[in-house]
Amino acid sequence: MPPLAARTHELVGELERMMPGRVSTTPPDRVAYARDLWPRGLIGVSGGSPAPHPPDAVVWPTSTEEVSAIVRAAARSGTPIVPFGAGSGVCGGTLPIRGGVVVDLKRMRSIVEVDAIAGTATVEAGILGEHLEHELNRRGFTLGHFPSSIMCSTFGGWLAARSAGQFSTKYGKIEDMVRRLTFVDGRGELHTVDAGAAPDVAQWLVGSEGTLGIITRATVTVCKKPELQLYRGWAFPRVAAGCEAIRRLLQRNLRPACVRLYDELDSFLHRGEKDHDRGGGEPESSALEQYLSLLAPTGKSVIGEWKKRAIALALTRPELVNKLASTFLPYAQNGCLLIVGFEGDRGLTEAEARAAAVELERAGGRDLGEGPGQRWLQHRYAVSFRMSKVFDAGAFVDTMEVATTWDKLLELYRAVRAAVSPLAFIMAHFSHAYADGCSIYFTFAARGNGAADAEKKYDDIWRAGLAAVTRVGATISHHHGVGLSKAPFMPEEHGAAMEVYRALKDVLDPHGVMNPGKMGL
Amino acid sequence: MSGDAPFWSDRLVHAVGAANVSTHAGRARVRPGAPAELCDVVRIAGEVGARVGVGAAAGDAIDVDFARMCNVLHLDETSLVVTAQAGITFDALERALGERGLVLGAVPSWARGRTLGALLAAPRPSEASPRLGRFVQTCVGIQALLPDGTEIATRLAPRKATGPDLMHAIVGSRGALGLITAATIRVQRRQDVQQSAAFAHPTLPQALSAARAILVRGGRPVDLSVSAAGVLALDVDGPEAFAAAEVALAAEVARAHGGEPVPHAPPPRLMSRPHERGVALERVDGEVLAPALVGDAIRVVGWHVAGACVVDSARAPAADPPAPPATAALLAALKKRLDPQDRFVDWPARDHDRVAH
């Protein structure tokens, strides 16, 4: 554990006087805050390097004013500040790569106000997502934001990284929900800005991942808790047909809460033995869940032995298996699974689901009934909590969520698959669909000979994948953010417009203390 | 070109062509035909120490007229987005889209004769469609010129998580931080079923409560308005079953608030009143409505309940709302950073009409 720098000693003393008992420099805390859920960091952990970049100190403010005081003190001493929610980020965005002070916002977790007339909630940044949703439900509302990390991510983290929930097609991404934002900039100055102003300063901060300031509270739109949820499965012969069906649905102005189209390989693995059981039965595992349970030493897999062997082969011969899958799977089984869900007012939801069924059948879909939809709904958070076992088993798994307009969607799908296939076992689903385009969520897995080899393979996969994304003209992230992992691709993502981001940085963080080294700045 | 032309006007002629430069009383007006020409104008301005502005705001600066940059650059009918140059008017854009069975949808009727660039440079709190939101929310990308002559284009994707939405540093900056040269806008396919309905309520507050209740229940009509006489009107479209369900929801809610169906009521038609008078806007929180704001035709609009505002179409156009002091200081600092020589002139909204012609 590196010793504290002299500047930090002085700052820590000042913070301790300011917030007695809420500042820590102990090794356990410094190790605990040295990483997030970036898979590359987890490879390091399995290789015996749990905390390559520990912070010098961790502080737990309880108010916006305290956050302001912390940032002022840090700016005076030139000490880096890293805002921290719950550490569920998967891009290394909260790694204190230049040391400094981690500002953990979890003690700022109040729901300040729920305005039932205006349909808004004003909430502090540090509240855990699940707690927020639970409390809104108790009052008859929903935020409509359900990222798979909901149990281990915070409201502020969602805002900082432009998060998307699984129902973004109906409720929007988090940036669509913001009505008002309070933040502390890199000079310690406090701002409250209304969304929709000209210019819309709130949209500068949302997604800035702590590089421009710390979001301490926000007012967001909330909706009436749905009376009815109707989720069904549909089968499409090919990815292209499924994508076309989704596009038609959305361009007919229907608003499903959720659409998820699994590609042939993902659908193949997604289907459990209860595939054709329309009445429910055993919960269906997701592809990734099955994959993870296979790798876990104590895991229980519900898939057949031959599927296990195929996946094991995929780890050592990814190119061959990917090619076999894309060649034969379209003919070997039932094509691609599409989950479509509607929710809300009973009458509207039933009408929308009926209208959607007509559209989906017209587009060549086959109705699989409510079973697959309900199973997905019940088990949609199950995957995220099993990842560490994969790393324990010497392999790694990660996801790449990219997006583009409909005209380039299949080109993007093919380009990323082609780029990553030689290096990793890869599958995908299409979700977060909009009238003008859609996101693709690639899942890839591979194994290295030791941590160093795994890290190299991991980097190679990301480089190849994101290079393909930028060649197509798509965006490198739909909702996971940039952090450290995608930072090298920011110049290509934004081109000359990066200068505008640098200008915002210079204005809001003139001392350069806010989460330095991230986002390609 | 008149005799009192600035000594550097020859250079402008070289950049954009003689037919596209006019001078009067020592001022120059240019009509660039492409971003590269505008870039040359900005570079020349920098070299001779002149400022660049739009319309009357230009003052002694070089006055840029976007009238020649009025083309549709790309229509992507698969993704339903159109990229057009800043100088195109909404009427012209709507005509081009109409030939392909498409509509803009979210443009307030008062803005129809104005230009795309003008509305994005200085958007006002404006009418919005409950379904589509405000016009700015349908803009998914811009191309712009920064004061140092750098051309930027934001990446086109349905949604991104790659840092701040950089478009919003230029959109709404009234030209002071960058000149928008083109923008990409979401468009709508004209639906086969379009229905209108109206319900008369005994009082205005009952009609407003009904409008709010429709939004709370999840209704998202293309347009929703309430008249001072308490008539709630809405437009819906989409698949027949769904359009019918939206009307049924509105009818149920209206009944619960004392409303009765109005046969053959004129539809609200946000999209189909091309030359309606300008409007004044006031925000209304929840159900509180200040009587002074009530005019002849009030439109209760908003992307969501929280964004509802009331439009009084009998009043004169609203002035630009001043930026709050904290935001104004940020904007001033950003201006200093991006435009240290103060080359781009702030462009007040009142020049919109001037730009459109």
C-alpha cells in the first residue's frame, strides 16, 4: 500500500476537522475503493493484484455543502477527487488511477420530495437504485429505470454514466428523465440547473462520469406504477427478421417497455429444457447465466452435457465455434427469441399488446406465449451476481453495448462479430430499441494463460471490437459509459467535437482535479 | 457592391462568390453555400479582426445569411431521421418529407416559417407533443462551426453514453459558441389511422385536471389541448386498436371530470396549423393555473406531466427567458474558452424571422 503524499496528509487533516469520523485512510478502506466491476480489474484480482491504484483517502459526506467543501479543499491542494456511488461500473470509471480522495455519496440517500401532482421525485445521489424504486412503489410510482445492477448501483451513478434500464424503450434512459440537477463543479461551486434550458447545462453533467463535477441530487420524472404487465416470447427465423419486426413496432408508435431479441447463439443457449413449455415451469436461465454456472466450480447447470462441451470448446477455439454457430444454428433450431413487454394502464396496455401482436405476426414472428416473457421478467437480475465465479475459474467475460441507427444495425452486428470472433466466444442480443435505432449488447468470453495473458487478450478483444464499431459509424457505448476502458476511443467517437468537451472541462474543472485520467480528456 | 465596402470584402467575394456578398454602410453580408465557405468567412473575419453574426445582431460584424444552405442532405427512411442544412425552413422541410409520407411532428406551428438552425440556436420553451416532446428533443445530432473555424459533427446514434451530450453546448447558445450548419432530426411516418376527439367540461379547471389525468394514466396523444371554455381536444394516431384505446381512455377520464363528447370539434392539430399566430408560454405547476394566463386557446402540453405548460395563442411571442445567473456565468466562461477573441456575436431570438427569409 503506497504511503500518503504530503499534500494528502494536509488535506486529510482538514477533512477530518470538517467531518470527524467520516474520513478514512485505513488500508482495508483504501483496498475496498481501489476497484469497481471493470472485468479487466477482476482479471487482476484473480492474478493476485487486488488494488493497483488505491485512493489516499475515502470520505463520506452527508450534504451538498459538505461535497462543496471537500472539492474546494481538494482543488486548493490539487488533489484528485473521484466520486463514488456503489462501484458497479464496468469501465473502470471510479478507479483512482492518480490517487487522491474518493468521495462516497452513499450517505446522501434521502428522497427529498415526491410531488404527486407534478409527477416528479427529488432524490439525493447516493441512494441505491433498488431502495429508490421500492420507496417510489410504496407511494404508487415507479421511476421505470431497471438496470441489471439495480441492487448495487446508485441514482447518482446512473446519472453520471447515462445509464439505461431494461425498460428504456418506454420510460427512456436516465438522461430523458432529468428535470433538474444539482451539482458541485471542480471549483467547489454549487449549481442547480433546469433540464430543457438553453443551453441545456444538465445534459453537460449527465454522462460526464465525475470529470466535470459531482451530481448531488436530481429531480426526475416518475410514472404511475403499472396496473398490468404483459410480457411474451416470440420466435423469428433470423436476426434480420427480428430486427425488422422491432423497427416496425416502434415506428408504428407503439411503446413496449422492453424488447430483447437474442441472436441465434444467444437464443440457443437461452433456451432451457423447458423451451416449449408455455405454462411456466422451471425458471429459464439466460445464456450468460448458464455459461457462468458451467464455469463455476460449484455451479449447477441446467443445460445438457453436449452444450457444456461446446462452450468449453468455445473457450479454446472461439473462431471455430463462432463460425459453426453462425453457419448451422439458423437451421438447427427455432431461430431467434424475442421478448416483448408492455405495461401501464390496463386498457392501453392490452390494446398496445394486441396491436403489437398483429405487427409481429405480419413481420413473420411466431407467438411463444407468456412463458418466456414471464420467466425473463422474474430472472432478469440473476446474471450480474455470478460473474466473479467465472474469473475464479480462470476465464473472463464482459459485455460491449453499442448502438446505431436502424440503417446500420445489421452491419454493426456483423462487423463486431467478425472482429471479435477470432478472439472470443461471442453472442448478442438487441435491446433498448427506439424509433430511430437500437443498441446491441454483445457478450464475449475467453480464457488466458494466466492473468497477464488474459489481460492482453481482453485488451485485444476490446480494441478489435470498438475499432469495428467506429468503422461502421456507431457509438462505442449506449449505457455503460466510457471510464478508463473506452477512453482511447473517445477521439474517434467525438472527432473534433472533443474540443467542446475539453472546453467544458476547463471551465468546470480548471484545476483538473475531477476524476482525472478518464474519458479520454 | 457599394463604394463604402470594407477593404477586405474582396476576400469575402473570393470565398463565397460576388453574387453572395453585399455591402452597405461599411457592413458586409454573406450568403455561404456550404460549411467550407462559412469556414472561409470565419477565417477571413479572424484575420481582419471582424466579428461574425446573424441578422440584426451582427451590428458591425459580418452578417451571415444561411438562405443558400437550405438543402436536405440525407433522408434515412429506415431510421426515420433527416439531416438538413441550417437554412431550410420548416415549411420547406415538411414539404420534402411529405413527398415520402413523413412528417416532422413536433414543430410548433408558430415556427413553421422559420429555419432549422434558428430554432436550434435559440430554442424557446415551446409547445410540445405529449408523445414526441419539444422540438429540441427530436434533434439527434448537429454539425457546427466553432469560433476557431473547427468543423464539428456529433456522432449519430439513438442514445449514447460517451460523456456529456456535446450538442447541448452549441444548441441554445444563440450562435455565440458555434454556428449550426446542419442538424439531424427524428421524423414520423404518417400513420394510417389518425383520430381526433374533443370533450366539453363545465369548467376550465375540470378540463385541465382531465388533461393531466390522461397523461398520468399513460396516454400519449400526438397533441392535447384545452380551450378557455373547457374543451379538451386530442389527436391520436397509430395502429387502429391502439388509437381507439387512447380515445377511449380520454373519454373515460373526461367523463370522470364532468366532460361530454363534442361532435365534430376542430382537432387541435399541432402539426396542421402552419401559420398560427405566435404564442406566449407560461409554466404551470400541477393544477394551479393563474387566471391571467388564460387566453382563447390554451394548449396543455408536455413531454410528461412534469413538463406541462400552458400556451395562450392570443398573446404575442414570448421573449427569450434570461439565463439564471449561475448558468449565465458558466456560459460566459465557456464563451471565453471557445471564443477568446469574442468573434461570434450572440444571436437574439428576435432575429429568427429575419433569418428565415
